[in-house]
Amino acid sequence: MALQEQIEKAREAVPRSINFLQEVGVELRKVHWPSRKETTAATGVVIAITVAIALYLGFVDFVVSQVVHFVLGR
């Protein structure tokens, strides 16, 4: 009996997989893809924020390093 159930599940897997992929295609057609201008603007914002955070962390690292060197007398 268990073997028969496994065979049925295997037979159902292919149509279910095909249905899933068709539904994925339908959903992808509904997606609003950003324009090149929107993508460029968003990328610029991400790069600017990344640079700002890197500079801030570099400054904090330098200050903490100087404080530690001063306290330890090296």
C-alpha cells in the first residue's frame, strides 16, 4: 500500500511542478521592473551611503585606536 502511495505522489509531482512554473511566469509578468534611470539613482544612493558609512567607521576606528595607544602608552 505504501508503495502505491509513493507512486501516486511521484506521478503528481510533474504536473504540480509544471503548474508552479507557469504561476511563477504569471507573477513575473506582474512585477514592476525599475527603469534604467530609477536603477541608476538607487545605485547612486547605495554607493553614497556605503562610502559615508565606510568613512565614519574609519574615523571611529582611528579615534579608538589613538585612545587605546594613549591609554596603553605605546
